[in-house]
Amino acid sequence: MKKDLNLLLAGFGGQGLLFAGKVIAYCGLIENRQLSWLPSYGPEMRGGTANCGVCISDEPIGSPLVVAPNQLIVMNLPSLEKFVNAVPSDGLILVDSTMIPATVSRTDVTVRCVPSTALAESNGLKGLANIVLVGTLFSEYEFCAYDTLVEAIRKSVPASKTEMFDLNIRALRLGLEYN
């Protein structure tokens, strides 16, 4: 049985959180599972707050709102401070440690600090820290088949930017391989 996902991605607008959420939602769609994808962002196009809830399940989903995420990806300090206590015990928190100098003091959750922004930039993948974190999420919590994740990226990259597919796959692998 595949694992259910109750994920919240949060950070600043422009960090690609809605795109990452779309990729993950496509995984549920491709595997014919129940899903919801609910973006939320402030009025600013870049630099404002942005978050995205994604639920994937084999059971019907009662609400698209993710108020108690079992998995949390955070890419800025305000988001970490806002959502860290919303994650139930035994949950997973992925932190972009390039952007967030603070640590998580909770001991009842799994915390992975990944310097995803620095990893992406040092590998010529500026702007793909979001997909690095998707790769780390997949390595920690296999919510679909790997081939499904690759296909979801293919479907999410616009036809006008096909050159971005290979870059996204490279970013995904960086996250998968990060220890």
C-alpha cells in the first residue's frame, strides 16, 4: 500500500513552492489516487508569503486544507515559526538550511536540514532548491513510484521550457542523494 501524504510547503513567493506542490499533486493524479492541491499566497508576486497544501490518499479527502501536516517543507524562517508546531508527533520537517539559520528544537518529529538553495546554486541549478527538497522528501517518505515522480516533473514543466526538464531531474537527484 502506498503512503498517504498530508504535506504543507511554505516560504516566500518566487521560491517555486507552488510548482513543487503541483509536481507532487501530479504524482497522485498519475497513480489514480485521491488528491488535493491548494495554493495560498499573499498579494505580492515575489517575496510575499506562499504556501501550498497537497494531500494524496487512497481514501477520499475530506478537506483540501492542511492544518496538521504530516510532512512540512519550509524555505524561510517566518514559515518555520508559523508551522513548526502544526506538525503532529512522528511527522517530518524538511528545512532549507541555507535560508533558515534556526534549528528545530522539537524531538518528537524527524527534522532534515538540507542546504537546498546552496546545493542548487553550486550545481548550476539556481531557482531549483524547491525540487531538491522534493527529492529529499521522496527519499524520506516514498509517496509514489520514482518513475511517477519523473513523469510528474515532465508534465509540470511547460512546453515552452522543455530544457528545464533535465535541470529539474538533476535537482531531484541532488535531493535524493543528500545525506
